[in-house]
Amino acid sequence: MAKTNLQKILSIAGQPGLYRFVAQANSGVVAESIITGKRNMFGMSARLTSLSDISIYTEEEEVQLLKVFEKMKEHLGDSNAPEAKSKPEVLKAFFDKVLPDYDRDRFYTSHMKKVVEWYNTLKQHESLDFEYPQEPGAQEEQSAE
């Protein structure tokens, strides 16, 4: 299975699940649902966020989502992360183990729900083997977009 490039995985405000960037278009972006494979056109006003641009606050710094996913994978092995519908105590206990110094004032339960949901979606439909931006060839891909 190919490595997952978080730069091409999108969260789209108001849309459930995750999307894979397909192409840039004059009027916006074409993206494909990771779960259904259905392609949609998202206009310029759509709020798209690449998972590679997301970080989680800790007491010391902001930790890239990629690093958090890796810590989750290390902790969970082949198991899934807790369900997004889990009780807040379950999610907090999970992140206490995975990212013990997370900022309790700025990393909310709503964020935790998204992170575990994204993790489980990637585990099921993509790969938890991530591509790193500094890998050879990654720079050429970025400049081609």
C-alpha cells in the first residue's frame, strides 16, 4: 500500500470525513471522499485544511498531527483509536497516554474526537505509513501543484 501524504489529505469544513486532493480547478478544488470514493468540486469559499497543516498544542510547543498519529500508532499497534463518540474521560485518558503534555486549556474534547476519527479513517481506508515532506521527490511534487 502506498504511503499516506498528509499534504494531500483534506478536512473540509461542514463536510464529514476526510478527502483526498485530486486536482486544482479554476473555480476551486476537486477532492475525493476517502470513505466513499465520490468526487466533489469545492469552490474557493470552502474551508479546506490539509492535515499536514494541523498541529496540537502541548505545554512546550505545537506538535504536528503527523507526529501525534505516529505516537498513536506506536501506542495502539494494530488496534483502532477510541471511537469519536467515546465519553470525554475516555478520550482524555487516551491522550494522557499518547501525548501526556497536551495543553488541557487549548486541546479540547471536540479536537480529540476529530483526531481519533481521522486516525481510524486513515487506518481503515488509507495507510498509517506516512510520507515525510523531506523525502526525495516530495519537493518536486509540492512545486508541481
